[in-house]
Amino acid sequence: MDAGLRYKTLILKTIIVGLGLNSHVDGLSAKELIGDPSFLTQGASEAWWSTPNVELTYQSGKLCTKVVEQTSEPWDAIIGLSDINLQSGVNYNLTVDATGNGTQTIRAIVQEGKEPWTPLTELVETIDPQGANMSSAFSVNQNVEGAQVVFQFGGAPAGDVFCLSEVSLTDGEVERGSTSSSDIALYVNQLGYLPNGPKVATLVHPSLEPVRWSLKTSAGELLANGNTQPFGFDPSSGFDAHQIIFSKFPNSVSNVYLEADGVRSDVFSIKPDLYDNLPVDALSYFYLVRSGIDISREIAGREFGRPAGHAADRATPCLDKSTASKIYNQSWTCSGKLDVSGGWYDAGDFGKYVVNGGIAVAQVLSSYERALYYSGSKSKLINAKLRNDNASGNLPDVLAEAKWQLDFLMRMQVPEGQEYAGMAHHKIHGVEWNGLPLWPHKDPILRSIHRPSTAATLNLAAVTAQAARLFNPYDADYARQLISVSKKAHAAALNTPDLFAPSSGGQYGGGDYDDDDVSDEFYWADVELFISTGDASFLNRIKASKYWSTGVFKPSGIDWRFLAGLARLQLALIPNALPDEDRLFVQRSVLAAADNYIAMQDNEAFGIMFKADEGLGWGSNSSVLQNMVVVASAYDLVKDKRYLNAVRKGMDYILGRNIMGISYVTGYGTRSSQNQHARIFAKNIDPSFPPMPKGALAGGPNSIPADEIAIKELEGCAPQACYIDHHKSFSTNEIAINWNAALSWVSAFLADTSAD
């Protein structure tokens, strides 16, 4: 994925999120969040920290900073105060009084307390001996723990001094909605609902009392009616909301709509085969983003055919020593040129990243494995005919598609005789960013392989161990190759457990996918190797991991950086040699996590399976789907329909029951995302390119927009409204293989359980 969020130039822009939420604030009661805003006591002032190139001195009523040595960039000289907690939907006011002995420019920033240090508000002021007073009002759309107030003054001459006489950060009370009659709207799953499933819609309406609703055919015939259930103010959308529950209507019917207070919903259907086509389209997406092979018009469709992209990946050089030195602080390189052809393009760009490619192929394999054990012969996935080139003909189409990525991942393993033998190179991409639109076979940018990483190596170990047991019935030789690669990678990771990919700001032509905590990757690789081999040594490592007892599932879900939850699901669902008592413990942890996700969903007016009022992050639609994977797994374990219905309601949000009134899956629903950030699928930019394919998932709302158009157009957005269907908005509207893998898993589950 494009790494615009990490550019320093973008990070230092003012991003004031949460203003203008269609709401008002009454009766603000200020509370001071700075321990000693007027610097009256030296003890409280000692909580302030500084970079080594400045000196802090305390005077009664002042905290002064002296520049020891001049630097160039503003962020090279900083003083700050940490451990400030901010709440979603709360108004804050930052005020600063400062003086200087010369004319200096300082930046006062409230920012997140971890990389990439995202600003929540920023003030830039020139100060002099007369002093300056600065203030900023802002709010945030997600809880921020451990925020910082920092002052940047790099560039000031050595010997310069500036003093703070007041730094105040106060809060007020939570905002409440001021929904008007012009805001009334009705949101539904635009694809439809299952006859035997829950049927819930969301009505934005200012009334505190129930509102009468009707379900009607396209001809106006009344099918059902009732009263809404007032929900109250919904901070994730910024509006007052009601829910319409029409689950008791059991019939299959096409082209119906809901109506309330004169407002109609989009037309939808109620039918049992609602999800039959979605997993096929979602999985067929992967063929279209294959690298190194001609994409057949006969298979993919006339518009999507193209020559093989990046054929030169068959002989790819490593980073040049100069660039490697800048990124890794050492002149790393490798011998000769490596064949790293094949695989899937990661996202809107042409990079191929082992860590993101790992979770993507793992979930494609998991969707097949889940169907194998929990749906069996009734599964619509196991024998599904995808639009792909199943060259061997003896593999199920899903496994044939996964093999294209697995072969690439194995090529990324460092050969014997080279430094870091057995480990996996972290990624391959261009040495600089290219533009869009662009055909992959016409990409003019030189591509190079990056240094191995422990995270990539463990991804390789995990997915090849998983794949070995699935391919064994069809190709025993290939299965043996997979498990051999897995064991070799696992041993290499144990030998080099802390070779991390650094963050370089995305300035070298690709995303970083940096991760300096690989405890979860070790846990995942151990789990997959244990399931496939039954070796007790892997079980011992699993039970010794910190994830055995705690911290497996997070509110934000499974992602490429945190894979402990994915490992736990595999351990709970897939037959293995766990002792019965341990298996019960593991399965109970999945049920407990599923219960927590349902509790989140019950507190959301739009049924999103996420704590959306605290903000939505990059690729939020994938996070929502990953939480649904956990709840779906709970259903597979105990067949409690409460879990099944929660997943069905969660998909409503993805397919149109959201404040944007848009389906985030291209080609599904009345209005769907069409203009995702992509170099290949760019018909909206250049008619000679193909359109976005049916079944492609958009990243979704991002509470901290990080691209130019989103920052410009979405300032002050409520969490659900932080989205724009524009090809330049990579922070809200990109495509990615791991996101489509999650969509494939959930849609296949829904198709297989439609009759339950």
C-alpha cells in the first residue's frame, strides 16, 4: 500500500480531526490535562523531556529551553510532555504563552505518542522577546492514549533561548447530535437480506420517539410495517439514529424498499442465494493482480486482459549499497540476481511484500480449509470455479490461485551459501514511486529486493506449513517442498530473531511494512507447524508464548502486523494434536473474543462490528471483516446462531448500511465504490484501462485522512464519513490483497451458511 502516511512532509501538516460533526456543544466545563500549566512548581515541570541537543532549565513560572547546537529540520530539536489521554468526541483547547531572546519559529503540536507521530492539531508561530500567545480548538474521533504535547524548534541558532510561561490543554463535555429534518435518511444492505436471517436497517432521524416504517414492493404494495427503535446519538456517524428491525418477515422477494417519514431506502432483495456469487468474485480478483503472467481475456474478460507484468523479476538485483546504507545503516547486499517472479501485486502499487502477502494467502487458504472441515460437501467454495488460470487442472481453483502466491513467497527465501540463508527477503518493489494509471508491463522503474527480515521469514514459515497439509492430497511432492521451506525458515528465524525491517517513510518506492515485535509471528508459525506436523517442540513453544494466556485478540482485529488472533483461530478450528483440556481452553478464548465483538456491534447504530465511535483506521473495512472472521469461527465451533446472525449484520455495514450509503464492494449494491486507488484498474482516469473489477473491496473510512484529497475534502469528518470514492485517496480508497482475502473468507462463510 502507498505509504503516504509516513512522509515527514505530510506528518507535519495540520490534521485537525473531528470538527464539524453535525453537532453542537452545550455547557462546556473545562478540565486541565497539564499537571502544572503555569510552571509554578519545579517537580511538575520535571515531567517535560527534551532531545539531547537542547537544555531545559526551570524558573518560577517559566520553563526555558536553550539550543545547544543548531539543526536543520524542525523535528530535530524538541521538548515535550507525554502520557496524555484524549477521548473521542470531546472538545479540547490548547493555549500557549511563549517568549524568546530572538526571532524564532516554533511549532506547538498535540500528536499521537507513537510512530508515525500523527498530529492532532498544530500551531506555528514566530516569537520574540515581546512574546506570543497561541491557541487552537480541536477534537478527536478516536480515543488516543499516551498523546504528547511537543514543541519543535529545530533550525534555531545555537545559544537561542525560548521560554514557556503557560501550556494549557483543557477539555469540555462530549458532543451530542443536532440532527435536523434535512438529515433524515434510510440505510440498508443494498444487496439484501437472507429470508432466515436478521434484517436491520438504520434510520437517521431527530425524533426521540419511535417512527413508523413500512416495507413495500417496487409497485408500492405493503408487505410489513412497524415502529423504529430509537438508538440515540451515534458518535461514529455524528447523527441521531433509529433501527428498523424487520427480521420476522420470512419471505423471499425481489426489489423491495423501506420507507419512514416519507424517506425511502435503496431497493434490495430478500433471497436465500444472496451471497453465492460474492466469494467467486472476491477470489477471482487475485488472478487479475498476478505478476509475471499474461492475463487472459478469455478468462478475465475482454477489458482485463494484459501482457505479463514485470517479467524482469526473474532476475532482480538487491538494493544498491548506497540506498541500503541509508535504510539499514549498513551496506547490505546479496549475491547476483534472484528470481522473485510471480505472486500478487500488493495493492494499488506494484510492490510485492512478504508480510502482507503472507496474511493474504493464509486467509485464502483458511477460507478453503474452513469450508473443508465445517461445510464439507455443501460448501460452495471447495469446488468453486474461479476466473483464473488453473494450469495443472488437478487442484481446486482456490488452491491453484494460492499456489501462484506461494511459489513467489518461496522464491523470496535466501538461498544456501548466502548471508541470512533460509530467511525471507522482506519485499520487492521499484526504487522510486511510479504514477497512475500504469500498465505493469510498461513500468519503467528499476525494481530491487530488500534485506531479509524476521517478520517476513516467519510469514513464510507459517503459510508454507499451512499449505503443506492442504496440497498433500493433490501433490505430495509439492507438499514436501512446502514443509521443507517452512522448517528451514523457522530455524533461520530462531537463529536471527530480531532482524527488523525499518521505517523509512515510504520514500524509496514502496511501503515499509515495518514491525519490531515478532512475538506474534513466532506464535503463528509455531501453531501452523504444530498443526501440520504434531511435533511436541512446537506445542511447547506455543504454550510458552505470552499469547497462550492473554492478548490474542484486539478490538482493532487481525492484521499483517498482529497475527496472534489468526494463529489462535487455526489452533481452535483445525484438527490437531492438542490435548483435550488445551483445546477447550483455546476454543473458549475464541468464544470470549466473539462475545466482545458482538458487544461492540450492539453499541453501534449501523451494526458495524467495531468500536467505531473511537475512530476507524487505515483499511478499516478489513478490520471490520477480520472481527467478523472471529465471530464466524465461534459459530463454526458451537453452532450458536447468535454468532451467525452477528456476522450477517456485520456484512450489512460493508454493503451499504453505513452513513456514506455506499457498498464498499465494487459491483454489489445500488451504489458501490468504483474509483479505488489503483494503477491497473483506472478506467475513470484513462478509458483505455480496465475498470475496477467486480468484488474488489475499498479500504474504507479512515479517521485520520492521510492523502491530499482526503485531507482537503474530509476535514472534520465523523469516523464513518471519513471516506471519499476518489482514485487519489489512497488512505481511504485503496485496494489490497489482504483486504480482499478477508472479504473472500467472510463471504464464503456466509454463502456456505445461508440455509442455517
